[in-house]
Amino acid sequence: SACVSRQYTGTAGKVTKCQVGVSLHLARDHASAAVNWRLFLPASWDPASPEADPDKVARRTRCGIPDRVGHVEKWQLALDMIDETRSWGIDIPLVVTDAGYGDAAAFRHGLEERNLPYAVGISSRHTAHPADARPVQPAYAGTGRPPRMHYPEPAQTMKDLVVAAGRTAARPVSWREGSRPGKGISGFKRMHSRFVALRIRPAGRGVRQATDGPELPERWLLAEWPATEPEPVQFWLSSLPSGLPLATLVRLVKLRWRIELDYREMKQALGLAHFEGRTWGGWHHHVTLVSAAHAFCTLQRLAPDPKDAAQV
């Protein structure tokens, strides 16, 4: 099948032989839909790549893969889809992703170049300086190139910054209704946890390349630290304004649950996972039909009268 290779997939949570698709969803609190897709082509399928596999390259024609299609990183596919979706006249006020994309400094830089705010998942291993850190100018002897300004203290990992703030910095936040029965007005228990929000200056090679001046840009670092856990369990990085209320920041980063819900509905009810495209065109045809069916079901669910949605 087109683009099948041994690669990591979030569905299985491991490296396995599979196809990998990248999707773009439009989402709000009560509705979401997949509006753009790309089939990821591994380097082993690209004849121009040093990692090309002759057997897989030979199957490109049989699989109907266009000659112009080569290996492109997933984060770049995501940026390409964002550009295409915006060209349709659709506004994208905020980009929310998991750490698979948020960890890529080039992806975050691409969003900043497009003036798109983001709230992305990141790994705890990334480094940063506190927001109040300032670069200093080393002494210059007057010969050779002047030394560049630098931060006097080494950058710390995101996890260390949050742990240094302490458990007392965590604040309880409730952000949406869950699926479990509860005592609320709706009859469902609200989702809640504890969060630490810090203003930081992300460090790292990719970040420095994206910075024009000596001072690193200031960003939000949000960490979920449940009362029952000895340390933070999840981290996000955001370019949203500094005065944003904690509850709003949490609600926005947690909006990505809509995408997980989309995938569950498309796989379990609409057959997204019941087909492995043998050809490039077949894969795109299948995901397009599944997305259209999912969008129709969403309209049916939201419409006061299902007959009104059926006419859309």
C-alpha cells in the first residue's frame, strides 16, 4: 500500500508497519471537523532521499504516487495545510497541537512567521529561562569579533522550572463537562485538575535561530500537576498574551480533546480505520468521504431540527 513503512503511529502507540496521515481540524467547544488531510510519505519512498528503499520506490507508479510528491516532515505538512485552509478564506485564530508538532521549533517558528498564535504540547525536556532573565554583554578586549550577548545562567528544563515553582503554585481549574455522571446541572461531572502557569523564555538552537535580537521571546509555559501526582504530568507552550486568565489558557490547550473525539467517531462509526488505501488517490478518496460523513453527522447533532441540517 502507498507509503506503508515501519514508523511511529499514535493509534498503536508504538513503531509498527502502517500508513500515517496528518489532519487539520477546525474546532470549538461544542463542535469540530477534519477539513484537510495529507498522507505522510516516508523517506524510504522518496527516490531523492538517501534513505530511499529501491523496492518501495519501484512501487510508486503502481501505487499512483505523483512524481512531484517527496518526503516532507509532518510539521511542514501541517503548515502547508494551514496555508491552504487559510487560502479558502477560513480564519484560524489559534493553532493547537500535541507534542508531536509542538516539539518542533521550526513548526512554532513557522506559526510565528504567519502571525498565528499557538498553544502546543511540548516535552518536559525542552529548556527555557525565567521571564525575568536578561542577557548580558561579556567583556570585550577590543580585538577580533565582539562576543555575543548571552544569558549568564544556563537554561533549565521545562519540568525543572515548574518543579522549582512548587506545588503551591498549582491552581485548580475546571474546563469542561466530561462523560461521567455527576451532580452538575447537565448531569455530567466537570473535568478538573491543577495547573501551573509561568512566563518563560524558551531556549534551544531552533529558538535562537528564530530570534532576531539578543533577548529570547517571552511565552507561556503551562503544566498540569494533579494533586495526586508527585510531579507535573503534561506541558504546553503558548504565544497567547501575557494577561490571559489561567482558566482561559487551560480551556484552549484542552480543546485538542475534540480532535481525539473526531478520530474516535470516524474510526468506530464511519470506517476510517477499516480501510488501508492501496493507492495514493484511494487513500485521499477514503478520508475525504469519511470527513464529509463526519461533518454531516456533526451538523445533524447540532441542528435544532435535523431536517434543517440535511438541507445544508
